[in-house]
Amino acid sequence: MQADEIELASYVRCVPDFPKTGIQFQDISPLLASPLAFRTSIEKMSIIARDLSFSHIVGIDSRGFIFGAALAIHMNKPFVMMRKPNKLPLASHSQIYDLEYGQDALEIQETVVPKTAEVLLLDDVIATGGTLVAAAKLIRQLDANVVGAMTLLEIKALKGSNQLQSNDIKYFSVLSV
Ligand code: AMP
């Protein structure tokens, strides 16, 4: 089978009530377990990304690392990790954001993001958009520019893309549910 013939969406499995009642968890494990589906998803991302003028890919902890790193190799761009707290040595900047219950934070090393960087943010899924908005604020703290944010999948009902638009972040996705 050729990459353009597969139904990519069929490789993402919806798991009801995980990790909490009421959450429809979008599980990318079957997609990653298929070399054809994984490669197709990266090729589709690269088709979108080649029209954007960006210098760095920043992947968000943790599933954003999978797609971000693969896309960075595919497009020959530097890859940068944006991590949850206390995971990254020499982290210089952080951004706190609200979750449904409580707060979380993202951290980054300024040494790997020059002020001239034109950043494409990468994650697996957008739900409310809170994570990607916080990620963009963190990049802007470094005086670098956010060219856009990309995910494999958008959960449209949660309207995350509206949050991104309100924060002046261009958004791109391969799939939506
Ligand atoms: P949000 O900040 O609400 O847009 O949530 C996006 C982040 O949480 C991403 O890093 C996703 O991996 C994860 N996430 C949130 N909701 C889901 C979901 N229903 N299925 C899979 N991942 C999710």
C-alpha cells in the first residue's frame, strides 16, 4: 500500500473515560506501531510545514517529541525540547498554565533557541489549546518568534484553535475529530 492510500484516522483509537470519566482519550499508539501510518503522518506534516518559513521545531513534552523529532529529521531542522518541570537541566525560562484541576508548567533552555529563531511548535493533540498557548508564550519570553503550531489531531469540539487564534498563533493539523 502507498502512503497516500491509507486512512490515517483509523490508526488513532478513541478510549472513553481515560484517564478520567468523561475524557475521550485519543490514543496514537496504533499509528506509531505502523511504520506506514507513522511515516505518512510525518509526510503530511512536512507538506504543510514546507510552506512555512521556520528555523526551529519545538516539541512539547512528551508526545510532541515523537512527531517533532521525526519531522525535524525529515526537514533537516534543529529540534528543541520543551519539558514539564524538573526534567530539563539548565532550564532558563518557564511558563505556568491552568489545567482543568490545578496548574502545570513548561520549561526550556534559552541556549538552544536564539532570539532570531522562527519556531514551529509541535504536539500530538490539541484539546482546549492551553498547552500550545503556554508554549507560545514561553517562546515569546525568549524574544523568538512563533511561526505557528501543528498537531497530528485536533479535537474540534473543545475549540482549542479559537484559543490559538486569540493569541495570534497560526494553527495547522493533519487530522480532526
Ligand atoms: P490542551 O492543553 O487542553 O490543548 O491539551 C493538549 C495536551 O494534552 C496535549 O499534549 C495532548 O497530548 C494532551 N491531551 C489533552 N486531551 C487529550 C485527549 N483527549 N486525548 C489525547 N491527548 C490529550
